[in-house]
Amino acid sequence: MEIKVLKKVMSANDAVAEEITGFFNEKGIFAVNLMGSPGSGKTTMLEKTIEMLLPDYNIAVVEGDITTTIDAKKLSRFPVKIAQVNTLPFGGECHLEASWIKDAVREFDLETIDFLFIENIGNLVCPAEFKTGAHKNILVLSLPEGEDKPLKYPLAFQVSHLVLLSKVDLIDVLEYDVEKAEENIEKVHPGIDKIQVSSKTGKGIQDWKAWLTEQRKLLFDN
Amino acid sequence: MEIKVLKKVMSANDAVAEEITGFFNEKGIFAVNLMGSPGSGKTTMLEKTIEMLLPDYNIAVVEGDITTTIDAKKLSRFPVKIAQVNTLPFGGECHLEASWIKDAVREFDLETIDFLFIENIGNLVCPAEFKTGAHKNILVLSLPEGEDKPLKYPLAFQVSHLVLLSKVDLIDVLEYDVEKAEENIEKVHPGIDKIQVSSKTGKGIQDWKAWLTEQRKLLFDN
């Protein structure tokens, strides 16, 4: 009986997600859902991404957090549209649901937006189970989390289209085996795109920009 | 209607948790629930803890993971009892429930155990919502996760009795503000115990041992 309820919730979410994607397609908005553990570097990566895209594109952000507006405030120094979704009023949920994204984007003038970034709740489990309506899911996996995380949290990697291996500036300090991490990602999602990035040194940031703009072009310029 | 179902699940879990605690009390088992983000250092800290306590105490471990037995295998080099709980057969839940702990500890000869460590699923949200029956909740917060995490994920800190600030050997590399992190912990849970630890340098490990043995003594030797 409980499983039935869960399925009902999931398919309702899927339907809203599909509706939102259609809406984004109509308006030419390329929507990206950033997922990752708490502290994996999603917000910092988003700051770098905004800096990089701003000269050429209009950007909006939906910030998901259980509570606080800390991340939204960090982004408020940029000329971007930001909507904050706090899940505490919804039982402190550890994911964003499509209907909350739908409500959030109503805050924006959608005619003018090229890229929409959704920063999901910091969590390697729940967000993977709920579609947001975004065109692409990006998994930010930071080096200090360890090489075994893809094996331990496979779903988040399986539903993603790209893994950003973040904080790679710490490779030497942490004696981290990036190849092992990439191998483990391949095991759970063969052929997925991977980019090593560092907000600190700037490594990989241009590749990430190229990936984003190319994916957008594939979708809207054909 | 859904909220009603949720409450029912929660109170059933609470009842089982209470039952387990009574059982631990009867057998003189001091039970500790380790929570934290993926990659916060729970397993490594557990390895250090086992090394430290083994000469004087008998130890058992319940390893919680969505999938894999990677962590349990790491601990299998020690003469400790280990039971693995994988939640994938239970829908890939991001927390451990009391009834699963109850089943897991049945694997052990409980008469001989002094300390039981429960390593919860790597997650800063869900595990905080489900009692495990442990006497104490320990939150492992690693330096690379950033100073703002207590504000963003307050519940996990509020239900905990001690915060282990882990990977403090990275303070200089990460320009991390430990005082700010401790201030933020105080904001959400005033007066909570805090110990700075590093598995790499050994910092704080003796303080953590003292905390554990003292808490056990308070419970069973009075």
C-alpha cells in the first residue's frame, strides 16, 4: 500500500517534469540540474559557470536548500535571476520536486533566459529519484569524497549526463586516485561524459563551458 | 493523508528503536550511530576508533550502505563482528531503520560486546529523521564540506550528541575557518560537544576515545 502511494507521487512528478521540459523547449531555455553531496562544490562551480557564460548569455538559477538562502546570496552579486526553494516547509525534503521548479520559474521573465541552472539539495541519493524537468543532470563529485562513491551511490551517476570531478587541485594533498574514480564511474554508467575541474586553478572550466554551449546548440540550433 | 502514513512509519520506527535501546542497556552494549555526508570520513574514523579500543573492548559494527560491502571489507581486517545492511532491497533508502538494526544485531553474540558502532548511510538529511536505537548520535563533518553546512542541514546537528570535525589536517590547504564552522554548529545546537580530529595526523583521536569511554562509563558504571 505504501509502495502504491510512492509510485503515485513519482509518476505525478514525472508528468510535471515533462510539462516543464516542454515549456523550456518552447522558450529556448537550456536547463541543467546540478546534483552532488553537501560541500561537493556545486555553488562554487555555479559561480564560475555564471562568470564564464554571462558575457554571452542570460542566466537564471533555482537554488534548492532545505533551509537558508546562503547559496542564493552568494550568487546575488551577479546580474542573474535567482529563485530560492526551501524544502523545510515541505517536511525538509532532501530533493527538489518538479512542481516546486515549476512554481520557482514563474518568478522569471522566461522569454529572455538562455540557461537555467537548478542547484539541487546537497545529497547523493534523493535528488536522483526525482526528475526536475531539466534537459541534463550534472553530478558534481569532489575529490575529498573518495574514489568509491560511484559504486556506493550508483543511481545518481546513472541518471546523470556528465560528471564534474571537482576540487582536482587537491589531488596531491589527498593522494587521490582520479583514474580509479573514473573507472568506478564507468562501471556504473559506461560512456558518461567526465570533466576534471578546479574552481581554484581554473582547470577544466573551459571544457565545461564548451560542453554546456555545445549541448545547448545540439538542442536548439538544429 | 500522506502525512498520516509518514507519521505512522515514524512512530513504528521509534518504538523499535526504544526496544533496541532497552536491549542494549540490558546487555551492557554502548551503541553509537555515526552520521555524515558521503566521504566525510566515517569509515576511516571507525577504523581508527576500532584500533584504539580493541585492546580493551569487544566491538561490533553495523555497516549501512545503499549497495556494496566496500566499507565492511575495509573493517574485516580487525577482529570485530560486522553485519552489513544494504538498503537497495528496501528501495535504496538513504537512512537505516531501527528494524534493520534489530535484524543485524541478531547476527552477533551480544553477551560479549562492549561497543556497537552503526555506520549510517552517507547522507546529511535522511538518517537524522530515523532513530536507530543507539545511545549517542555522532555527526562527522569534514573540513572540505565547508563552514555553512550546520546552517543548511540543521536537523542532523540537532539530533547529535557530538560533532567530530574531521580532516582538520587540511585546514591550511583549504583556508577553512574552523571557528566559523564551530560557531555555526553552536547556532543550531548550542552546547553540543565538538572534537577536531584527523585520521592522518592522529589529532583529537585520544579525546574521541576519552569521550566514548566516559560516556559508556556514565551509562553502565553508575
